[in-house]
Amino acid sequence: MNRLKYLAGYPAELQQQASALIAQGRLGKLLESRYPERHAVRNDRQLHDYVQALKERFLRQSPPLHKAIYDNHLQVLRHALGTHTTVSRVQGPRLKASREIRIASVFRDAPAPFLKMIVVHELAHLKQSDHNKAFYQLCNHMAPDYHQLEFDFRLYLTLHENETAR
């Protein structure tokens, strides 16, 4: 098993630093000192309100969002931390689209900035479907420290996976 699979795309020196922190037992303390507070978004209603507030602040002109929920079926192992879907239905002569965001349940217990990072990521997909330069510019607009949060969350996932493998 690759102990650092969530960090596979990062430079070797960062992977070595992360591996050393894990071996020394210091990674958990480092992340806890950086992200001490947990978020208060515990249920689907609170999540929907949280997502809508971010959408209203940054993406007013984007299509309406109909649902935002925690999903117990999303698997971090399959690299799905959240999903965005558009469901189209024919209702008489009209075509109705319903957009939803599903967030992996692992985020219920994650630090508040990590929840924001994944919500920002999924909201950015409302405007940009691909992970391209414009997509990441939009993510940085909504969360200026987006790239650092993504890296730290990958460390968080790595730490928890290595702890459960023991």
C-alpha cells in the first residue's frame, strides 16, 4: 500500500517531509495546531445554508442550487470528496434542471477550513466543469488559500489512512 497516495502528484521533497512527520508522530499535532476548530455544520439543512451563503457571496449569476447534502456513500478511496450533478427532467413541454452538491460525510468531523475548501471546489464546478486554469482561479477567488487548504487536507487524509492501517 502506498502510504502517501494522496500526495502522489507533489514533489518528492514534500512527500519526504510528510513521511518524516508521520514517522515522528508529529503530523497530527501540526495539523491540529493549524486547524484547531471544527465546523458547526452538522446536518444537511445547515450544509445547504452554508453552501447557499457562499454561492450568494461569490456566484450570484450561476444557476440555482437545489440540494446540498452530506453523502455517506461517497468514498474517499475513489477520490470523491464531493460531487456536483445536474439532473434534467422533462415536465410536459419543459426541461427542468436540478443541481445538487453532495459532500462526503468525512467532512462532518473535519476542520472548518477543509469543509470550505471542498464546498468552494464543488461550487466552482457550477461555472467551470473542467479542472483548468479558470477553475482554479475561481477557487482562489472564493478561498484565497485554496491550494494550501487542499494540500493540508491531503495531509489530513494521509494521516487518518495511516492511523487506521495500524
